Amino acid sequence: MGKLIIGKIINTRGLKGEMKVDNKSSFIKDRYKSGNIVYLSKDEENFIEKTIVKYSFTKGFIYLTLEGIDDIDKANEYREYYIFCEDEKLNESKDVYHYLTLKDMDVIFNDTVIGKVINIESNGRQDLLRIDTGNKTFLVPFLNEFIVNIDKEKKTITLTNIGVFYEN
């Protein structure tokens, strides 16, 4: 069973070991639920298993408390670590896509590859695809009105109606 990235610890908050996490996953309530097992790693090879005690979501970031990390010094040891979960727990269906599935996909507009998805961001209301054309980057809302097709095998996303966001 493989592991997939769901976030990255970028800082600490407070003195009791709470960690600020840049979320890389959908379904926050399911991923960071109290009692869930997550794995921490810097190199994607050596994993440290931890249990989630609690989480909160504020201003686009997850604030996470993990079992056994109860002060700022212990939390600082994990700064810049990635947070993983078992891929069997992701339950990706036909209409649900995860950060790592979309990242690095080629973006097609008007039958031409215009760039790659380099990041998935959130503005609090919806997810946004950050697309790099080589000359610039721009954001497109991850909504059905802009997405014609996502082909996981070919690693392509076909978009429409993005003229407002993308200018040649």
C-alpha cells in the first residue's frame, strides 16, 4: 500500500506543539479527523507514524495537534516534513480528484497543450488550478463550467471558457 501527501508542516503555533500545515488534499474533515493515523517524512522513505489528536482550519491553513508532540520544541523538529496517509483511505472516485493526481497534468485548451498544472490552491470557496504556460502562471477555478475532461491515464485536463484567465 502506498502513501500520498496530504499536507506539509510549514510552521508551529503556540507553545503546546500545534503545527501549521499547508493542506494538499480535499476532504479536510475526513483527512484530519481525530484518531486518524498519518505518516510524517522529509524524504518520502522514512515514515514516522502519528495519530491526530485534533485539527482546526483557519485562513486557508490546517492547525494540527499530533499525539506525542506536546510542546513547541517537539513541533519544530517536524517543520518542513510532509504529511502522508495510506492511499487506500483516499477513496478517489470517478468525479473526485486529489492534489497529486492533478499536479503535473498537461492542460489542453482549444486542442493545444498550453501548460501544466503546477499547484492546486484554495481561495476558501473553491479549489483553483495554478497553470504554468512557460511564460506565465494563472489560476482557473476547478469547476465543471471550465473542465471538459480529465484523463488520468494520459495525465491531461481539457479546459474550456478560460479566455478570462488565459490570454495568449
